[in-house]
Amino acid sequence: MRINYEENAKIMKALSDTNRLKIVDILSCGEKCACDLLERFDFSQPTLSHHMKVLMECGIVNCRKEGVWNHYSLNRSNCNKLILFLMNIITDTEDCICKDKTKCECE
């Protein structure tokens, strides 16, 4: 199985922003309306929209529209894939990239 380093790097880049990391932490408690998220930050709605766009584009956050508000939730499946990726590259000595040069190739 080939690892998609590019996809995982995009997720980690999105999570490298303090505000986006805090948004993910807030969403770990469950779905939140954009209005609820805005109450926790000292930035504008367009700034929140930008952060949410980045998180949705990398697949970590889902969006559901209800009326004029967007409701955001974590994409648990993709979050779990990221966790497994990190666990595997740190702990999996049996399937180490160094043992099989074909795994070094990017998709």
C-alpha cells in the first residue's frame, strides 16, 4: 500500500495554524454552527470562512448548510486516517519505508 504523503502533508499544513487547530479541538466536541465558532475567536466571519475552507479542502472538516448558517463537524474517518498514518510512520518497523524502496515513490 502506498502512502499519500502529499495528502497528509496538506492536512498537517492546515493544522499547523493555531486557530485551525483550535477549531478542530472545538469540533471534537461535536457539530458547531459558524456563529458558535465565531464567539470563541477574535476575528471576522470572512476570516472564519477562510479557515473553514482550508480545513474542508484537506478533508478534516465537513460542512452542512442550514438556513443562513453553516454547521461544521469533523470528518472522523479522515481524522482517523491521519492518526493511523502518523502511528504507522513512527511505530511500524516491520513495514518500514527503508526496507522497500517502492514505498518511497510519491503517488
